Amino acid sequence: MLSKTTEYALRAVVYIAMGNADGHKVGIKEIAKELDLPVHFIGKILQDLVRKNVFSSAKGPGGGFYMHRPANDISILEIVRTIDGLEAFKRCGMGMKQCSDKHPCPLHNDIKAYRDHLLKVFSTKTIQDLVDSIKTGKYFITNVHDEV
């Protein structure tokens, strides 16, 4: 449902928020390495998010990306909307142009229920919620290196 760009953006924003909780700015190379993301692609994504005021960046020694507002003020939906827009929450699951509540496709009600639920989750969960869940040790955003 989410584009690769939005998936990468969500992971990176959560990682930046986690780093900021420890009091430091996070560099692009660290983000790309820790999240196993292509450095040039994630760099473009993050600069776009800085331009759109989701978080900030500072250049030079000690620079990097940082949250200029609380992570609990940024919903998942804000990231999704900023990167992909909300068209995915309106599109017909079968690609029909005229699909609607009044003229539904055979999957309309099932897909609408799924989309509505996902929209509610994305609207209510914040970046801080994701950070907090990772801190429990039950969830992760970095690659897991299983020991053999």
C-alpha cells in the first residue's frame, strides 16, 4: 500500500527521532548504514522532508538531521501525505474510475473497510508511538543480525 519512498521515510524519521531522544543529530551516512538504505535515495527523501518542514538539518561538524518539533506531534499520516499524498486511500482496489459507495466494484466494501482502518491507524499513531514501541525491544527498524 505504501510506496518504497514512504517506507524509507518512515523508517528514517523514526531513526532520527530515536537519535534525538539521545541528544544527537543523525547524519545521512549513519541513517543509510543502520537502516540498510541507498544513501543517495534516502538523502533525496530526507531533504524533501526538511523542505516540507517535517524535521530540520544542520550542516558542518556536529550537524545532521534532527526533530525541531516533538515526535508526538507528527502522525504517520503526515509522512504518508507528505510523500505519497492520500490518493491510495481513495483509489478503487480494482482500478475502476467510477467506483464509489453508490456504484461499487465487487471489492469496494472490503477494501474501503481496510483503507478506513489503516487511515485511522495512520492518523492516530505518531512517530513517538513508533519510537516508544521500538524501545520496548519487541519491535525494530534496523536489520536483525541473528547469531548462529
